[in-house]
Amino acid sequence: MTKLPIFFLTVAAAAQNVVVRPKMIDDVLVNPGMGIQTFQRYNRQAINPGLRWSEVGPEGAVADAANVNFPESSVAYVRWFWSQLEPERGKYRWDIIDTALDEARRHGQKLAFRLMPYDQGNPLPEWYRNSEARRANKPTDQDGKIWSPDSADPFYIRTWGAVVAEAGKRYDGHPYLDTVDISTFGYWGEGWGPYPPDWPVQKLLTDQYFDAFKRTPLLMNFDVLQTLIYSTDRGAGWRADCWGDMGRPGRNFAHMLDRYPQFVAQGNVAEAWRRGPVSLESCGTPGSWFNGKYDLQYILEQALRWHVSTVNLKSTAIPDEWKKAFTEFEKKMGYRFALRKLEYPRSVKAGRMMPVSMWWINAGVAPLYYEYTLAMELRGPGGNAVMKVPVDLRKWLPGDAVYDGSLYVDDRLKPGVYRVRMAILDPHTDLPAIKLAFEGRQLDGWYDLGELRVE
């Protein structure tokens, strides 16, 4: 018997299959865990006027506003001071964070937060300052008006650690919690200041977060190289809160030129984005960058080189002259999934396995850091069935991804013609949760790709 050439067999098999090549789109995709954040507020709420903002997080719901000129956001970033959350020792106001989670969810967002010990204008809780706690400075010192704690004091370690531990018990793994900042000592808890403890104490204060938050991604501030290296080695992502600083008159230093690029190299954290997200906060605001004639192209390019997922612009206006550049920036940051090719049989039998071949591309600069489910659906008059594709989307780094395998066709489907649909589902709700970079999105979030006959 004459053997058919392999090429002929391949062509014959292809003729029995449906091949779909979706058309790509160039839209900004607002998806979980990526994009421009709102700060101390939520979607559809008034932005800060001018170039200023408040470090004091909201303690209740915030009223919505009309005609808000700010990008839609998937993440609300909020931070609160210790004095807000524990006004009396051992009596925590978790209602503040509970409300923030509810508000984020109501506005189509997830919450990212930081708990802060104090800053120059927001002191430690009164009960702490009036306790047996040790003070790092004296009232007669140049900074004596600011009550700075001795963060190596066992009382500080114990009481601040209790806040962190209790927050972890209550919120770790919450489906609407995006990330938590590691906050240890010094102003805003950023792990620097005039009175730093020795490294063993810094490590202990950092470890308290890894003990408390084992499921929710953590972010380490970028200010101190040793803690940055330690935390990212443990799997945390990182955040830099002076992104965009290109220097000031009379000051021969700029974070974007003299610290951040060097720390990335010296700390060997250039690949940390593979394990944890990178989040950036503007030093000042885009408006102050514009007034200072900063090099916006360099600022945005550096963020993409660092594989940024989210940025905080202090919920202030983006100058009109820069809106196009920020829109293009939004299209590149985070992840961006597009199905380039789907191949499946023209007909299948219910109760059997169906071979499926997919080629995807992540056209963004970062992976998806959370567990979501890729799924195909068959929907028609004879019923509908969802087939979960056995892939880990967190491993889809920028570039190509392929699935060649088979999926089970539900034996309850009746014979007939079905629409083939695709979606990425939230594991908490099993509903479509991620917008994809190709045409075909339906009102329910699924993407219609073709048809298939069930026999």
C-alpha cells in the first residue's frame, strides 16, 4: 500500500479543522492588577486640584463626581497612618479598611494599601507617645517637634508588629486586595530616615509582613538597597515612590539618573518582576514634571524597561500635551494578552476529548501575577459547557505562549451547532474578568470566535 506523504496528511487534517486568527485591537485595556491607579479615592471621584495631594487616607466612603478627567483604573491605592487605624491601644478600626475594600469593589477596582507609622505632620498614636516607648530624638533637637520612635525598641517592634499581624489575619488572600506595601520604620514606613535601626531589626520588621501576608503580593520600597535585595529575594515585588524625579535646580541628584537605575543593577533586581509586580509612584505629579520640563519619554521608557505593572500619579491631572503619550504608555504596561491563532475540529462528539491548539502573545511588559483561569465555552440551543484550559497564566511572560492539548466535551450537550467562545475567568466568581487585545468581545465578557458541531 502506498503511504501518503506527511505533507498531504497535514493538509487533509487541517481541512477538517477550523482555524481562527482574531483581529488585534489597539485599545487601552483596563485589567486587574495593572495600569494607572487612583490614589486615596476610587474611579469616578474628583481628582486632586493643582499639584498637591493628601497622605491621609479616607476613613469612609467618598462621594462620586461627574465628568472626572482621569484614566479608568483597576487598582485603588490607599494608605493610612497608625493613628487612624489604632486610636486606642488594641482597638483597631478595621472598618476603615473594610469600607475601602467595599468602595474599591463598588467602583470596579481592587485595593492596594500601605499602613504607615507616622510622618512629619501625622504623629504616632497618642497612646504610643504617652507609653513607655523609647524616643529616638529629643524635644530640643532640630527635628524635636516630630516625635520619632526608636524603632529598635522592643515595644515598637511588638506594637507595630501587632498591627501588621492583625491586618494579615483579616485581609491576607482577600479577593479584592491587590497588593500590600511592606512598611517598617521612618516617615511613611518607607524604611529610611534619620534614626534607622541596625540591619537585624530592619530584617525583623520586614519579616513581619512575610509572616502576615502569605497569599497577597507584597511590595518593598526602593529606598534601602539591602532591604530591597532581601525582600525581592523572598518573592516580593518592588515600588519606587520618586519615579520621574529628574532633578531640581541647585541639587546635583535625581532619582531617575542617580539612584534607581544603579540600584536595579547593584541589587541584581532586574529580574525581580518575574516573581512580583513593579509599582511606581510619581515624584510630585505629571503637572510638576511638565512645569519642570522633564524628559517624559525617558521617564516612561524607564518604567517599561523595569517591567512596570501599576503607577500612582497622585490622582492629579495629566497635562493635555502629554495625554497621548500616557495613553500609549498604558497600552504597554502590565500584561496584554492576544490570541493569535486557534485551531479546533469542525465537529466533535459529546463525551469525548477535543484536540485544541492555541497560540497566544503577551504584548505587555509584565506577567499576570494572580491566578486566573483560561476557558473555552461551547454555547448553543443544546446547552452550554465551559472547558477550563490547563495552563498557568502567571507563567505567560512577555512574548509567545502555546497550548497544544485536548479538552473534554461535556456529555450533556445535545447534538447541534455551537458557538466557540473564549475568556479569562476570575477564580472567585468564574466570570470573565480580563479584557483581551482582539475583536469579538460580547456583552457578557466572552469572546466569540467561531462555530463547532457537536454530534
